[in-house]
Amino acid sequence: MFEPVAITGCRSYQPEVCASALRNVIDAVDGLDFVRPGMKIGIKVNLIAALKPDRAATTHFELVGALCDLIREKGATPVVGDSPGGTYNAAALRIVYRATGMTETERHGGQLNENFGQKEARFENAKEAKSFTYTAWLDDVDAIINFAKLKTHGMMGMTAAVKNLFGAVPGSIKPEYHFRFPGEDRFAAMLIDLNEYFKPQLNLIDAVIGMEGNGPTAGTPRPIGALIASRSPYCADLLASALIGISDAEAPTLRVMKQQGLAPETVEELEIRGDYTPFVVEDYGLIANRRSLEVLNNPKTALGRVLTKSLRSILAPKPVVLRNACVKCKKCVQVCPAGAIDVFDKPAKIDRSKCIRCFCCQEFCPKGAIEVRRPGIAKLAGKL
């Protein structure tokens, strides 16, 4: 019923190691069987910001280069692209391409996307996103490969294959989607809609070096040493979640994709090609551990649902400014969709009455001066 998922070891980003491991994991799921000569294959990478590869925030360019080689072996042309947060134009993307090392993929025959137009989609079968704006370059290719990075994420707990498709939405309008699809589960359903609309033919996860802690941009690189491949972004994410020990309560995309029947309930039910147990990191640093919310997942009555909503509001993690680290650059003010942040002559201040807990401020702070923290009552609940 569910697509198989493969995992293989990849202990470094040395070119020859990447090439061998990537070929092995893709072959294990016949991942490039759809490629025909003359096709243009879009590689949707994670280029969240202009961060160097050693920050572990972006899909590593050596892996993308190795994928370009495999695509060209098939007689097809690889096109590499993404829409990071912020301005989406040629000047902004050139900076990101250089910083992340993606310019190196051109040596492997990869073409960096230069189409920065936007289009409107109608998706009647969507659960949430029945209409949305997307980056036009995805229409220029014959098929899409989704090449994600395994990281923690302030709002969604984990970002991997499913979350990576949010990069189909132009960066400048991403904040609007937190208003259109408020709350973790609705936002997760919107992400799943994007995956169902674009239907990537292959999903890859760079878990060679992941990011733990204050992800997805200001966390700490953490070696995992693996590559994951599947035709299904949901099965790929379920296996990835097992590597870092994140639960459904902590990662809304896991919870919602299972509710929609897109993945099995447990990793044991997956058809896994390869042994994943050597790559499990027992003490992986998650964001604002949400295990205290697990008891709130399945309210049975109307009263229970009301209480659940109230308790989630009380116990939910919040963005907190590290005053000594804030340089008053006002990036958080620019990206906050709720207008909940002010920066004057003092460090950033968050108006809690306006904050919608989208964590855009935490995600895009260039100094890592905003962290996700749990209220004291939530920490106490987690110990009960």
C-alpha cells in the first residue's frame, strides 16, 4: 500500500562518498526509472537562506552535484531551484546560490533556476490550499525531485521532505500563509496539499549532517550519516523521524499525514530497504520538546476539544528574544506576518497578544537571537 523507503550510510560530503551513497539509495527504490532522454528534471532543494554549507541549514551542494550527474547519465537536464524566505528575484538568489555552494552544481551540468515568475494554482482536491501562488520555474520542468535537509523546525518540529515543498511558495508571500492556514494542523495540511499538487517523483533527504536545537537556520550541526530515498515524501519523513526521535505530538506533519492515510502509523510498518538502526541518534536536540502535549491529541467530546484548545494555547512553545544576542537588525520585524515585533533603541520585543506562533522570527533571525521555549507549566507537565 505504501511506497518503500531506502536508507544508506553517507558519513561525509566527500564527492566520491556522496556519489556512491546517492546512487545506492536511489537504485534501492528504482528512483530514477521515470527519467527519459530530453527531459528537464527540477531538483527542489532547501535553500532557506544565504548560509554556508557547514551551517547544515541547506541541502549540501555535493549531493546535489552527484544527483545532477545521475540525471545527465539518463540523458536529461537537471535544473536546481528553490524560493528562500524574503525577496525572490535574480539578485537575491545569486547571493544564496553562491553562499550555499549551489554554483558548484554547474560543474556537474546542473542549471540554476533563473525564472523568478509566479503563477496561481487551483487545487480542488486540496484539504486546505485550494488556491495558492507558486514559483513558475516548476512548470518549466517535466518532473520534480524533492531533495530536503533533515532539521529541527520552530513551528513544525521537524523539516524534511514534506516541509521542503513550502519552497514552492515565493519567499515574499510565505508569511501570508501563516494567516491563511493558522495553527499547526491546518498549516501541516497545507504543506501536504503542496506535495499532492506537485507530486515529486522522488524524495531524498540529506541526513548526512542534520541540524538540531534552534533550527531551521540557527541550530547546531549534528552528524547522522545517512541518506533517505522514497517515492513518497510521507514515508521518507516517517523514517527520518525515527532517526531523530521525534513524535507525532512534536511534528504536526507526521500527525496529519497519518490522519489522511498517507503513511503508516509506525516506522515498523514501513518497507525499509536498508538497516536504519545504526543511524538513530538517541539524544538528538529537538525544539521545545512537546511530549507534554501528547495527552491532548484525541479529545473525544466537545468539552474536551474546548479544553484541548485552551491547554494547547497555555502549554505551546513561544518565541523568546535573547536580548544579549539581538543586534536590532529588524529582520524579525520585516518577516513577522502578525506585526507583533517592535525594535527601537532596545532589543526586539514580541507582543504576545498579537503573536500567532508561526516562528518566522526565529527561523529568519540572522544571529540566532530568537529561540523557541516552553512555558514553565509545560515543562512541569512534561515531568508528570
